[in-house]
Amino acid sequence: RTSIGHFLLNRWRFLEDSFHAHQLYKIPKFNQHMQRNQLHHKVLTYLNSLPSAADSDFVNLFSGNNKSNQIILVIDDGHQVFPDTFLGSRVYWKFDKDCFVLKMRRKEKRRILSSYLQHIHKVADEIEQKNNEVRLYINAENEPERNGRWISTPFTHPATIDTAVIDSDLKNKVKSDLESFLKSKQYYHRLGRVWKRSYLLYGPSGTGKSSFIAGMAKFLCYDIYDVDMSKVAGDSDLKLLLLQTTSKSMIVVEDMDRYLAEKSTAAVSLSGVLNFMDGIISCCGEERVMVFTVSNKDQVDPTVLRPGRIDVHIHFPLCDFSSFKNLANSHLGIKEHKLFPQVEEIFQTGASLSPAEIGEIMISNRGSPTRALKTVINALQTNNDANKTTMIHKLTHNGSVTGSSGAPRNLSHSGSVDGLVDLPSKLTHSGSSRTVEESGDSGLFCMENMHTGKELKKLYGLLRNRSRRKESVDLDGGEAKLST
Ligand SMILES: Nc1ncnc2c1ncn2[C@@H]1O[C@H](COP(=O)(O)OP(=O)(O)OP(=O)(O)O)[C@@H](O)[C@H]1O
Ligand SMILES: [Mg+2]
């Protein structure tokens, strides 16, 4: 009975429509510049929410990303017709290759077209906001038959800004910076600037840079476009990739220092990277956050780091005792332990490991916090010994400090041992001090944990240990005087 009713209704509608002239509107996936057509994405989201989608002859079923028992219906891009009604008027949708085709009666279009498209935008935005499913896009090889260069997948990385074990002030500063960015479209336009903001995350390997990027994207509810530079064919290809990103997205280039260092094999030139970061091309599409990671900022060309290309520098240091305690709390569930003073003392001699290394030790020993802490202590001592060996090697080879042979050595006038960087004057004598400098209209600020007192103690501890060793370092004027 229902199938007869369904059949007769379709026939009647078809007959009725055949007495009206219709207008067709095509909505392609990409525009003529191969940029992603936002409306195409909105229409797909909207159609998937229609009851007629669920009743259509073919529907794709996908399991949800966030909840495993969630089933998602996605319309099939076969030759089906999806009816919809809006303001009492009937319209039809269907797929045609990679386009959507909207069919409506010619006499109705003035009355309903623009409000219908606004309705689609509104419903699609509400659905996206509700799902706030962040998607990860990776750039594929440039294959002609592939439609578009980005392949996407739901992004379900569990990290958030709060799970990162870094200075809590730093976290709050980043969050408020991101929040003010989200609300500052008018402000940027009044300055004549593109509404985008760039972050540089720098620090040794395993200090949480990539995890923090995941946290930033989830905080913003922005999709991530992870640019694999090894798959970029050249400067124009990089621009094309940028053109095909959507607004409300984070564009990520990891290990940029390594890429820029490999000048001979890098397909993209330095100027290509500079333009990608802040050239005219970067204004194609707004409401974007760009994030770059490097392991050593000093090796990056300063033109890459100027304000406007990089607005915020965020330092990810190796572990110190306070971040160690945060890791012990999150990984082992302990806030205090009898071995903590021993751990603190080793940190004060200058040993350090990355949060990844310490976290891994704790995870593999999470059944026994004492065993985990003892393993961390051993690992730190091993690291300490390795540091000392490296430092002595450097001092005996780079500086001209030698053993008891008394060979001359050149002390810089300040009495600091050669080969050691003159530590900046804004030293504090204990703990770590964070330096946040606002400069210029770019609001550039650096968020750096400057472990100054600790570095002094580290070097002093190393030298003291060394001077106790059998070889005696011949320091003019007694003890080495470190500049403070
Ligand atoms: N500061 C941190 N807080 C919490 N977890 C961390 C931190 N640093 C590293 N980790 C953990 O260590 C692992 C590696 O972290 P991540 O990949 O973010 O480091 P990275 O800085 O990107 O390293 P690389 O420079 O080698 O890419 C992750 O599982 C992460 O959870
Ligand atoms: Mg990483």
C-alpha cells in the first residue's frame, strides 16, 4: 500500500511539474580558481539533514567518530533526486558529477532563492557547530584525476590545551590570545590586515608541540590542514594548496627548520615560504590560524620569524621539576612522594629529559609509582652523565680550557668561560622566569620559560663536579666566574 502511494505521489508530482518552467542552479565543489566552494559543503551538510535523504533509495551509513555506536547517514552521490519544500514551494536537488543541481520553478525563484540559500547556510552552520567535528586534511600528491589536493579524515586526537604539561600562565595566555583572535575580524580589517594569526611552537623533540596543535584546533573548533612539504611540488603548488583551504581552519607546517635547512632538496623556495606565510596569497581566505613548529628557532632565517609572519612565539622546554610533578600527577596520580626531593636535586644539577621521555617511563611503570620514579631518576642520571661528557668534550675542544697541563685559555673579559653564551642580563636567581614581551602593533609576544637560575646552577654544578675530578681545570683567577 505504501509503495503504491509513494509511486502515485511521485507520478503526480512529476506530471504537475511538467506544466511549469524550471530554473536549474549548479553548485560545483571548486570554483574556477580551484578554491573550495563553501556553499557546496554547506549544501551537502544540509541535504544530509533532510528527511528525504533518509528516505532516498540509496544512503551511505558511516559509524560516528566520537561515539562508536553513532551511525551517520550520508546521501549517495548517485543519480537520485532529493525533494525539499521551503516557504510552501517545492524544490529538487540532485548530484551531477561533482556538482549539486538545484531545480525550482522559474516563477518562484525571486521569492525564495536567496532566503532558501541563507536558510541552508544557517542550518548547515548549526549542524557543524553541534557536531563541531574537527577534520584533519593532509595534502596528497598532485594527481590530475584527483579532485582537489586535500584528503580529509575526522580528527579525534585526545589532546587538549589543558592536557599539555606546560606553564599554566602560558596556557591561559594562549587561550585568551585565541579567543581575542576569534572576535577581532573588524579590528584586523580596520588595521588593513588579513584576519589571520601565526604561531611558532619551538622546542626540542618530544616537548609537546604537535599535541599542543591538536589542542589549539579543538579549542578553536577549526579544521587542521597539515601541510606535508615533501609532497609540495613548488611555490605555486604551495599557493594552490592554500587556496583550497577553507576559512575557520588551522594551517600547520611542522619541522619547518628542517625543511628550510635542506635547501638543495626543498621544492619550495624560501621566498615561496615567506609569501605563503604573509604574502598577498595569504589573504585569499580569512579566519585562519597558521602554526609552524621548529626544534631550534636560532637556526631559522630571521625574515621567516618577523612579526606578521609569526605573531606569537611559544617555547616548549625540556622537563623541569615542576613539569615533572605535573606529569607524575597526570600519569601516576601522585602529588607527593618520598623520592621527589631526589628528583628535584638531580634536576638542579642540570639533567633533563623531554616530557615524552618521562611520560613514557611513567606509562610503562604506571603500576608502581616508586618503580616509575626510580626509573626516571636513573634516566636523569644517565642524561646528566651524558651532558657532562658532552660539556667537557666541548670545553676541551672548543674553548681552550684544558686539564692540568696548564695550557693557556682565553677568558672573555667578563670572566665567563668561553664557549658559554653570556646569559641575558634579566636573570633571576632561582626558578624559572617567564618573559612576555608585547611589541609593535602586531601584538607580537614571546612566551618563553627562561630557566635562567636553573641554567646557571646547571653550569655551576657541572663545573664544580668537574673541578673535583682528578684532572684539574686550570681556571685563571681561581673559580670560574659566571656572568650574572
Ligand atoms: N608538554 C607535554 N605535556 C604533555 N604531554 C607531552 C608533552 N610533551 C610531550 N608529551 C607527550 O609526548 C608525546 C610526543 O609529544 P609531541 O609529539 O607533541 O612532541 P613534539 O614536540 O611534537 O615532538 P617532535 O618535535 O619530535 O615532533 C605525546 O604522546 C605527548 O602526549
Ligand atoms: Mg611533533
